[in-house]
Amino acid sequence: MKQRTAQFYEDFFRRQPQLECLRSAVEQAILLLTHTFTAGGKLLLCGNGGSCADCDHIAGELIKGFLLKRPVPAEFAETMQREFQAEGAAIAQQLQCGLPVISLCAHAAAISAYANDADAELVYAQQVLAYGRKGDVLLGISTSGNARNVAAAAQTARALGLTVVALTGKDGGRLAGLSSLALIAPEQETYRIQECHLALYHLLCGAVESELFER
């Protein structure tokens, strides 16, 4: 872990001492995601309600700069300028390096079509089957850990060779048992669990970005 990342990590637990119990699991998640992206894998996300919104939030933090600027590689910028002159240079100057993250919650047409034609509980599992490849990670978010559609996605992911990470609360529910790594917020009430989740995934996004990008 870079010194900058380690400092960010330690600062987080000084500010969020109630999450100290998750220190080891969070470090494992940072290492897993960093390795996944470095190896060319992607992150798939799914959840319901507030957790659905969290999936879109995480994707938004990772496909562009979060705490760092992430300028595009010089080679890409030079190609854009060579191919498209001043317009290409201007586009390259505004673009930011991104990470391959897909929120399975965001595809309304596909979700409604599958729910109508087949089984609404499998809308995330179907997308995992379509997008998932061995070496990818599925992050399933469920405050109770018992969302059936998220569990079905986790089962499908495991069968395909993806690594499953759970972001849950309470006792972890079924999802924790289907996961290789579970981050279980030490709360019982839904909104309290969600507050923990927000802090935790901001830590994950910031730490992974720090590991993968220089500025």
C-alpha cells in the first residue's frame, strides 16, 4: 500500500472508530479491487432501494476522478490531437482515466424487459451472466443481507468464477455466506447501516484510486 493510501486509510479509522472492527476486511477489499483492476477485470454492483442508489454512487466515483484528477495518458492525448487536431486535444484535456465499473441497477429497459418476460428476482443474475467474466468482482449491497435478487446474483457470480464481496449489516444475512469477503456494518437499523456503507465505500473508492493513479 502506498504511503499516501496508508495515511488516507488510517485517517478514516481515526474519524470512524465505530468501524474499526472492519479494518482487516476493508484492507482485503482494497487489495482485491486494486488487483482486479490491474489485471483487467471489472466491478459489477447490485442492490435495492438505497443500496441501488449506492451502486450508482460507487460507479460514479470510479469511472472518473474522485479525489485525484486522473489525466489521460500522454500517448492517448497525442493520438487525439493527431487524429482530430485542436478539437481532439480539447477533448483529451477534459477526459479522466476511468475504471471499468457497471451498476447493474442502472439499465431500466433491460431490467423491465427481463422482469416482464422471465423472473423479476433474477434481473441482476441475468446481467451477471451477460457481463461477468472470471477475474471480475461482484459487490452485492443489502442492509439485511437477505435480498433474494442480490443473493441470486451472487450465486451466478460464483458459478462463473467471479469473486463476491458483500456490503451488509445486522448479522450479514445469507449474502455474507455467499461471499468471499463480507463487510458487515455494526448496526441494526437500515438507515444506520446505510450511513456506515457510505463511509466504507468512499474509503474503498479513495484508497483504490490512490493505489492505481498518481495524480
